Amino acid sequence: MSKISVIDSDKPVSDTLTDLRRIFTDWGIEEWEPIPDMNGRAYAVRYLKAGQWVEISSELQPTKAMNLRVCYQVIMYLKLWENRGVTGIAKGVTFVGGLALTKETATDTFEESCATLGVDSEASWEEIDRTYKLKVQFAHPDTKQGDEEKKQAEARFKRIDRAYNYLKKVKGTK
């Protein structure tokens, strides 16, 4: 049976997060974060490039893993195109495809939390704590100007805090 989806990959979220970490490191991007939809299968990836946040998202694939893979592929091509001298911004591109919605468990929460903080899954508690303190200073809404910038910073701040608290439960000192 042929797949309807635009993604022909069975990679779990954790593998795609590792792939994203590699591509962003190779691209020289340090600030990036995965943004899973807590109530559905959608996924977005935000990264800071040339002082601006760029967000790539996908929601029409049947699983979170496949939607994250779509984001990865788009980012991979953006990097490739930039290396070939292509410039400009594409907005409003919609990826269509997918099968019927399938139920997915939250087995990748640990990997997503590590990626949100920008730490490796093998990072020590001290490294997680240090990275968190740096990220919240940068992402704090009070450091931003303008309503839209503050709103985005607040959402990012909450994601960072949620990831830190989850990792604290899993890996933190008792």
C-alpha cells in the first residue's frame, strides 16, 4: 500500500530532534526550539537567524513525528538554498497530505524538553540548570519591546520554564 503522506519516514521525534540539532549546529544557529502542539499532532520549530525568529510549522501529517519531520526537511532545504545563494522569505506555504489521525503517546517529552533548552539528553543537571538560567534571561518578556514581541517572548519563556521543570523532575537533584 502506498503512503499518502509527503513524509516517507518512520523516524521518532527523538531522532528528528537529533537531526535538527546537527543541522542547526552545522548552520551556526545556537538558538532554536521545537514547539509541539500540546493538544494535537502539529509541530513547529523556531530558530533565530540574523536577529529574527523564523518559524516553520506543519499540522496536516497524521503524527507529531511526521509533522516534525516536515519541519526538518523544510529547514534542511532552507539551509541548502542559502548555501547556494538563494535569498528571500517564503510565507504561508502549506504542506498537504496525510492519513487518518492516529493516536500518539507523549513518549518524546524528555527529548523535546532537552531540545527546548538546547541541551543534549546526556547533559548533567548542572549544565541543564546553567543553560536554563541563560535562556530565561534572553527570553524574558520584560526585556522585549512591543506587544507582539512581548507575546512571543512570553510563550517562549513558558515553554522554556515547562521544559526545565519537567527535566528537574526527571533529572534534577532530590
